[in-house]
Amino acid sequence: MSIEIWLALLSAAILISLSPGAGAATAMSYGLNHGVRGAAPAVAGLIAGYGTQLLVVAVGLGGLVAASPRLFLTIKWIGAGYLIWLGLSLWRSDTGLRLGLSNAPGVRQRFVSAYLVNITNPKGIIFLIALVPQFMDPALPRLPQLLVIATTLLIVDWSVMTGYSGLASRLRYLMQSPRAVRWQNRLSGSALILAGLVLSTATL
């Protein structure tokens, strides 16, 4: 891959990661409720989900999702429903986390929850099917190019999601009163519900 193509890929990766979506909403929600360090397992889960989508596209299974409206709809509604359920759970909660993480959900729970957010977003797979071939040269070996593309996308997304969670975590120190906690939960819940509703509008 030439440096010019890689720079174009890097630019696309940054714009993709910065765009609002389920991943950004999840990273900010965990950052707001758990702090940037507490959100790290969730960010790792988002990246693992993104990596799984890249693997699916790389082995060609993404074409099956693109070609099967029923499978696409099934995955889409599972993902949208999960996000909305998380958002509603936050809306109903009147408790928040203190600055320590002793009461926070376990590392595995945060990782798995965030992983499910990304892995159940079929729009991400469809998008990758359209994106990845744009940066591949048919005359060159396929595997090294896929590795460069996947590594670039994952590192950029990890950096941006960490940035989102860090930005949100700065707000949590200003929101420790019971009333602020309720609004914090409602803000985080609304972001997740909105992300779920946006995901539900995805089409092939």
C-alpha cells in the first residue's frame, strides 16, 4: 500500500470514528458514569466488536448479511433493542457511581456490553464492505493489505473512543449531587436510546 493511499485511509478512519453513532454514545456513557479508566474495558469491547466486523468482512461473510434482508433486519433489531434497553435502564436509575470504581460493573460486564453494541450493528458491516475495497490494490497480496487497513481502523477508533470517554469523564466530577446523578443518567440513557433509534433506521 502506497503512502498516499494509506493517508487517505487514515483520513477516512478518523472521520468515521469521529462521526456520532452507537460506539461514540457508548464510550461517552461509560466515561460519564465510570471515568476514563473505568470506561477502558468498554472501549476495549467496542474495538473487539469492530475487529470482529472487520474479520467477518475479510472472510467474506459480510456479503451474506448484505445479500440477506432477513438476516440484516434480525441483527439490526437485536442491536437497536439492546441499545434502547440500556438507555431505558439508565433513565430508570436514580443511583450513580462514586469517584471510586468499587461499585462499578465488573470489567467483563463492561467489555461484553460494549462488544454487543458494535457486533449487533449490521450497518457497520455493510459500511466496511463498501469501504475496505476502496483501499486495496488487486495486483498486490490481499492479506498484508487487510492487516494494514484493519490495524489503522482499529487504532484510530480506539484513540477516538478513548477521547470520547475522557471528554465525558471530565463532566462526572461536576455531577455528584443526587439531582445531577439523575440528569447524568438521563443524558447517558438518552444518548443510548437515540443511538438505538438511529440504528433501527439502517437499511441495506
